[in-house]
Amino acid sequence: MAFHLQPKWQPLIGQLVIVKLHDEEIRRGVVDAVTDDDQILWLDNDGPEPRRLFHRADGFNVWIDYKWETDRPNLSAGFHPAAAP
């Protein structure tokens, strides 16, 4: 599976992503919101994992598996977002 670094975070709203810090995976989740200046990203809550903020200035970066790269397992395999309250 090939993941791609995303320099722009705004287009990722609603997408399943991986957040990394120093090449270490911190969390996977669905992007809930991004600030207009593209510096802060929130991942939606997922089960026991609360909504979480990631700030670009802290060194976080975001990776995504392009949907058009077919014939490979999907990043979301086994991922089940939390039910809405």
C-alpha cells in the first residue's frame, strides 16, 4: 500500500488519513475540520478515541492512500467510524 504525503490539508476533510510525527504513525482517522490557513487539522472521534487536534507547526504531517490506485487493500479495511450520537 502506497501512502502519499499531503501538503494541503483542506481537501482532506471527510477523508480517512494517517497522521505521522517524525515518520511514526500517531493515529488514523477521518478528517473532521481544517483551519482556513491549513495549519490545524482535527480528526473526528472514533470509539474511545476523542476528537483530536494536530498542528502543522508541531511537526505533524498527513498521509493518504489515493483511491485511484486500485488492486490493493484499502486503508479503511477494518475501520469502523463511531456511530453518531
